Amino acid sequence: MVPLWMYLAVAAALFCLGTYTVLSRRNAVAVLMGIELMLNAVNLNLVAFWRFQSPLNMAGQAFTAFVLVVAAAEAAVGLAIIISMYRSRRSVTVDDVDMLRW
Amino acid sequence: MVVGGLTPQAIAFGFFTILTLGGAFGVVLNKNLVRGAVWLIVSLFGIAGMFVLLSAPFLAAVQVMVYIGAIGILFTFAVMLTRSMTNMRQRFTTQWWSALIVVGLLFVFLMSGVIVPVWGGISPEQAGDVVATTTDLGVALVDGNQFVLPFEVASLLLTAAIIGAIVIARQHEEE
Amino acid sequence: MDCINQLAQCLNQGGMDSGLAQFISIFLGVVLVATFPLLVTILLIWVERKFAARIQDRIGPNRVGPFGLLQPIADVVKLLSKENITPAGADKPIYNLAPPFMVAAVLLVWAVIPLTPYHFGVDLEIGALYVITVASIGTLAVMMAGWASNNKYALLGAFRVVAQLISYEVPLAMAVLIPVMLAGSMSLQDIVKAQYGMWFVFAAPLSAILFFISSQAETGRAPFDLLEAESELVAGFNIEYSGMKFAMFFAGEFMHVFTNGVLMAVLFTGGWIGPFAEQAPLLGLIYLLGKASVWYMISLWVRNSVPRLRIDQMMDFNWKFLVPMSILNVLVIAFLLQVIKQVGLTPIDPNNFIQNLPQTVVLLLGNVFVGYIMLSWVRSKGRQARAADEAKKMPAAAVHAVGD
């Protein structure tokens, strides 16, 4: 049986890769991809803890399902915003979107 | 069956770890965003495999269906519709080195928290063999004492997100 | 699978390591389950062409072999011998990965289908959900194919295909919910076993129709075949594929239609259930394939008889008719199941045909009710549209009459 700390290590690595993507990529779509990676790392953490600490209490899986729902909703709205941004400014580089009003 | 000291579960874990982290590296480092979307899908598939290893098959199926079948395709569409594609010479912002330092510190901090067992009680090696089934998850989501309220709120959230995304991304004909 | 276990024991006694023996036996099982649909596909190519020909009042292939039975082999040889042209500027890894993904999305479904009472690939406790999940991998393959071809028309074709596929997944998933509710479990073997008393197609015909229509749309079969409209759009997203890769798309589509037939049989018409199926498992397999062939023939019949829908008509049909109907269907059937339980009409022995009758009649009435509501709504919409058309024509007709 694979011990718990290995799952947590994978989740930590995934979270850090996601954070680096968010902090350092210039393209807005790539930033959203990083956010998805971070949310997946959180999900993996939740399910690993659920399995090892309290496999009979469904709170772990239910919570993960809700995080999944929120991530899906946020990806949809975020990409809609990016597409709208592209339409008005013809650019999706995060450096170019620095004024609140065009 | 033990091959070179590794049980089949360990081999599967290693395989899915390679998929997950390899895909994540692909997302970070790619020059071509469509390939980046494909790497993201690979990484999400690795996570689904880990869910199966952790005895959560329902979550694994939902992960593939929602993330890969819907969000992966959404990302691919977004990449194509915003023409942000091939051969980006400048992938990273100018402050990428400070981001790298911050993330490195974060990783060290998280790993120290992971390896030093701060959660007493059940030793991490022993995962119990009795696991709740998908039926229990279904009951938990509609049981009045458990998670029916977050369930309903989540559906409201999804409705709001659908309507919001459609309104924001609509092309305005008055221009 | 019991013969798999026996093979493992046999190898074990022959001196092999027991883990390795089990691995080999499982591997052989996987190879068998994956090869079976591929072999069936070869036969299906012939069936499809002959059937289409007869409906169109011609003979169909009859030169190669008796009755043209070796025609698929000729097709395969032709496709294999064609040159594999990769377009310049195509994204090679994605371009090469798309056809295998498409075929994989169909083959993976066969892993959970219960072929006989004792033989199946794996009895997942989430079997029905797994089927829908794997269908969404096919959508991804289409997107990859359209993008990697580096061709505007392929990309446009891929966009429309993906829009259609993800739209029709919604009524598909909701139609699959009904057998799951009636059987009380998502495992496909349990769904088949729950149909001993009464096939679900009699208790929930509306769901069967919904599943049939949605699965036709998911594969891209007429009347939803705008995706590869052979007479328009220059073959859509697989325009740049030739040779073996095109053969994979082609074979994948036929396999998908047959798999849909098998799923209809398993979910709604009782899978391997039939006289003496438990004693002779092979009979169970024959019953399953027979029922699947009936559904496959119905889909071929529809394909060769109806004209094609436009993409906006397809989307309208889905979002304005199928999705509300499927939601209403789920609500009504869930409500009726609870009512049946409260009133006490639930069959005590689910395997008894007579005891299932009252429940079936109540559910059937519920289905008829939902169907009637949706159809009368569609009718009133049609009347409004016609009245609007008449009103538009009236002033013109008056002017015309005056001008005479």
C-alpha cells in the first residue's frame, strides 16, 4: 500500500507547479491552466486524507465534488472573460491588461 | 505479484505520478498553447488514476467527464479563439526568477510539512480496508443532515456561472 | 471470468509464478474482450453496405466473394495500401494520436458490458457512468484531429462536431439515469439482472427513445450526420487523414454504432436474458448480440431513410426539446417510483413477471404523460410559427390581389 505522504508529496509538487504557472506565464489562458492544476492538487489532497483518515465518513468525497464543481464554474467564467478581453483589446497577454477602463 | 520489490499498486502509483507531474511540467514549459492544453489533459487523467487508486471510482469518473470531457475542450477552444498559439518566444514574464524562488520555498515548506508526520493518531501506512461506497456518497449528498444544502447551492452556482459565461462571451451586435 | 481463473491455476501448476500467471490470464482476457468488437466491425462494414443498398433499391457489393462477403477485406487492403500523407505544418504527435483515441473511446466501453451471466471484462460499480465518461474521450479525439490537420475546413468541421457531441451528452446522461434508477445500481450487470421481471423498455419507453436519439447524435449518424456529410463540407474533420489512420476513424464509427446497439440492449432490453441463459452462457451471448443487431438494424434503417438536419436545427432540437423532455422524464419517473413504493405496488420478488406489471403500467402512464406534454408544447409552438408565417404573407397576398 502506498503510504499517505507519497500522495501528499505529489499533491504538493502539483500545487507548486500550478503556482509557478500562475505567477510567471504571460498568457492569460496559461494562467487559468495553472489555476486548474492547483485545484486538482487540492482535490488529490482531500481524497488522500479521506481515504487514510476517515474512509467511512463521506465528507471527504463530498467536499471534493464541490471543489470540482466550483473549479468547473470558475474555468468557464474565466475563459468567457478572457474571450471578451480578446475581443476588445486583441491581446491576451496579462501585461497588456493594466487599465481598468479602455 | 511483486516485481523487483514493488507491488502492482506501487507500479500504478508510479505510472500515474509520472502522468500527473509530467503533464504539469508540460503545462508550465510549453511554447505552443494547444500542446499545453493536451499536457493539461494528461495531467488531469493522471489525477483521475490516483482517485481510482484511492478507492474513489465515482470521483475518478466525474473527473474524467467534467475536466477532460468539458474543461479540457473549453481550454482548447479558448486557445484557438484567442489566437494565442504557436512559438511564443516570450513565455514567461520578466519576474520569472522571483516566482521561481517563491515557489521553491513554498515547495520546501510543504514537503517538510508532509514528511514530518504532524497528524498523530492513525499511522499513514495503514489505510483501513473498509471504505464507504458510491451509494453512501449518493445518500450523503441528499441527506438532510449531511450535504444537501451545499449540493443545492452548488447547483445554483453552476446556473449562475452558465448564465454569466454566456452573457460575458456574447458578441454584442450593436457595434 | 471463471475460465480466466482456471487458466491462471493451470499455469501455476505448470511451475509459473502465481502473480505472473494471473497477470497473463488477465492480459489474455483483455485481448479477447478488445478483439471481439474489432472482428465484429469487419462484418458490420458488409452489413451496412448491403442494407443501405437494398433500401436504395440496388444490390450492393456482390463481386468479391459470395454475396460480397469478402468486400470488407478488400476495403481494408485498399486502405492499408494507400499512402499515409501527413499535411505540411500538421502538429505531428497530436495528429497521430487522434485516431487511436477515437478507437480507444469505443473499445473501452466493451470492458464493462456483461456478455454472459458470468463473463464480462470487469464489473465496475459505476458501470453506467463509466460508459458516459468514455464517450467524452471521443469528443477530445475529434478536437485533436481537427486542430492538428492545419486546415481551416477541418477545424471548422471539428468545431461543429464538438458542439454537437457535447450538446447531446446531456440527454444521453439523463436517459441513462432511468435504468440506473429502476435497477438501483450503476453496475451494468446489476441492470441486466434487474430486468428478469420486466424489460426496461416497457417500463420507460421514452428513455429508450431518448437514449436512441442521443446515441445516434453522438456517433454522427443520420439524421445528425452533418459532421461527415459525405456530400458536403468535404468530409469534415478527417479530411486530411488517409490510409490506415482514416481506416481507424471509419472503423471506429461503425464500432461505435454497434456498441450503441449493444448498450441499448443491455440497458433497456435485458442484455443476455433469455431462456436457458444461465445454464449455457453462450446462449446469453447470442441473445445479447441478437438484440443488439435488432437495434443496429433500426439505426441503419433510420440512417438510410431520413434527410439531414442543419446544425442550427440540431442544436434547437437538443436544447429546446430533448433536454427539457429528459429532465421532465427523470422528475416524473423518480416521483412515480416513490409513489409506487408508498402505495405498495413495488414487486416483492423482482424476478416475477406478473408482480412487475402494476409498476410497469404506472411508469408507462408516466412516460405517456411526459411525452404528451412535450408533444403538445411542440405542437403549440408549431401553430404559433405557422400563424406568424400566415400573418406575414397576408399583406403581400392583399397587395397581390389588388394588383391583378
